[in-house]
Amino acid sequence: MTDLQSPEETTGTPTEKGNGTEIRQKALQEELRQLLDVVGPGPLVDLLLERAFQLKATDVHLDPSDSGIRVRLRVDGLLHDVLELPAELTSQVVSRVKLMAGMDITERRVAQDGHIANAVLQHQRDVRVGSGPTIHGERLVMRLMPDSTDFSKFDELGLNDWQREKVLAQLRKPYGVLLAVGPVGCGKTTTLYACLNVLNDVNKSVVTIEDPVERRIEGVNQIQIDSKINFGFVDALRGVLRQDPNVVMVGEIRDPETAHIACRAGLTGVSVLSTLHANDTAATIDVFREFSVPPMFIGDSLNCIISQRLLRKNCPVSREFFTPDEAQCQLLGIDPAHAHENQLVRGIPADENFHTGYSGRMGAFEIMPVDDEMRQAILHGKSHQELMDLARHKGMETLEEAGKRLVREGQTSVEELHRVLTVY
């Protein structure tokens, strides 16, 4: 274990102080191999899931190949190789997982979805399972659902003071739409749950429509959609809007019909929270335009857009300070002449951080409130760049600017900034 070092004590680089994920992976591999020599694939799968939960993994990938099954865990957003199981165990391991998930073990030609209940896993957490055919056999991905009773409070999201004030101001409005946007796995749902917790009040009727219901919130009516009976977001949303709601959270806006209904609901006295796949805040407007939502509905219904990304945090235990070089200074807006006064931080690979130098993730946010001036710009069909320029003029910090600030504050690294936000 390496303690926090002062700039004067720091020598070497993280790559010199660690050897990637090999040590932790080898320990897990050895444990699984020893168990495999004694028992069958059933206990092996159980142990794999148990270790995945302990490592705070979000997904377990079982990818088939000519030689067997490649087992990988997604930790802090990145996949790590854990083990390759021999070919003779492939069908047994796949069948074990599918049986636990209530899937058809005889059907290998089409994609299937399944669910392993927390009761099967001794009340750890639910697991969503997806399967599909490949040229080498059946592939399985297990999504480890978060603790249904644990979610981030609003003050724990990591918003700065300006962002927190703007979002809370929009949440206090009695109607309108608030969107969290970004790619898959960027924490949009976590942000929505935190906002929903702010709005959860005994004097309000609060309803969610989700796929799946990830967390349980006391006092909130939570609806699980079911594609098997054609009960999707559109049907659920139409039904909920006839049930006197004050606040409605729609898990995701996936199609033009849901977008139209959500906007209309925001115009008729309902607070609507939802997520959308868009690159940044201004790109959200372009997506709604592609959905053929009239500009008047877009401008009048939207209250706020939150764009976000997740960046891995430097390990708080094994870390070191260093002086940025000229290129890093230019990237981060640091005067090279004062580089020694602006020490940066990077994690050192160690056992406590899975030999990555990182531990946990944090959000970088871009908040665009839709005020009267922004509404007029939307109504007049202003371009993506014009909307971004207007928002920045009003004080918005872009995702890139937020990421650079987090690096300067020592919370994440330049490498992570490049990986997630591809800044230059």
C-alpha cells in the first residue's frame, strides 16, 4: 500500500509502480481454478457473481471462443479479463446461468432476456441476463443491478454550486421537462433518482415508468414496463397521465411518440423527468427536432437539460503528485511558468484499486437551463453551436471544461479525461 506522497517524495511513474491488473486478476483466476477442480460449474458461477459484487463490478461478460469462454468483469466502466474456461465447460456454465435466469436452455439461436432474483443470490442484488448467438456459440452478459434501497442523494451527485442552484431552481417549477442525457452507462438514471428524491413529497403523486425498476423509493408508485405483453413506455405514460400525477419519471425517451407525449405532459401541469441519448445539452434539441417535436413544444416544455459523463477517480489511498508538462499545461489552461505551483494527482496501481490507480467514479456535468432567451433561440431554430455559445455566455460549464476542472482539482487524471471526453 502506498500512502499519499508529497511532490518532493514522488519518483517514477504509475506504470513503473504497478503491473496493471495482473496481480488481482491472477488471484481471482487461481481461486476459480481451484474451485473448478473440486466442484462443477454451478458453484463456479455462484462464486464468480459473489466476487463480482465484492469488486463492485457492473457487468459480467461470458464471451465464447474456439478454446472456451472468456470471462470478463466491468469495473469502473472498463472490462478486465478474469479467466478463460475450457471448451468442455462452455455448455454447462451457459446452461447454469440461463437456468438461474429462467431462460430457455434449449434455445440457442435467438437472443433472450432473463432475470436472476436476489432471493436466488442470498439477497445480494438482482441480476439481468442477456444472451445471444455468435459464430462460436452462445454469449451471455449479466448486468449486476444496484442495491435497490441505496441511491445517491442530490447533494452527493458532485454538482458545483452554480449547477446545484440551477437544477434545484428548475425542480421547484410546478411543471415542465427535465432531461438527463448522455451515452449508455454515464449515470443518467442515478441523477434522475436523486432529482426524484427532491420532488418526493407526501402532498404529490409521484410515478415512475422504468425498464427495469432499479431502485425502490418509499412513497413513489413505480411501474415496470413489459415488452412481452406490449406494455411499453408509450402505453404506460398514456395510462399514468390519466391518473392525476404531479411528477412522472420516464426511464428513457426512445422514440418520437414518447417524446411528443412527454412534452405535452410538461405543458399540461406535470413535472416530467426522463433520460435521452445525446452527446451534450444542445444536441438534445437536435434529437427532439429529429423526433419532429414542434419547436414551440420543445421550447415551452423543457426546463433543464443535464448532460453528463462518468470519470474514474484517482485512488484516494495510493496516489502521487506530479508537475504537469507543457502539453498538459496547455490542455488544462495552466501557465507553464507556474506549473510547479499547480501539482496534479495520479493514482498508483495497487491491490486496493484493482491495480488500475483508480477507485470509483464521479460525474462531470453540463447544465443548460432553458430560460426565456434560450427558449427564443430554440423557437428561431438556432444551430447547435449557437445554442452552446448562448448557454456558455449565461454561465454554463461545458463537459470538457468540467473535466479539466476535475483534473486540476486532483480528482481524476489527464488520461481519464482523454479517454472519456476525447479532448485535445
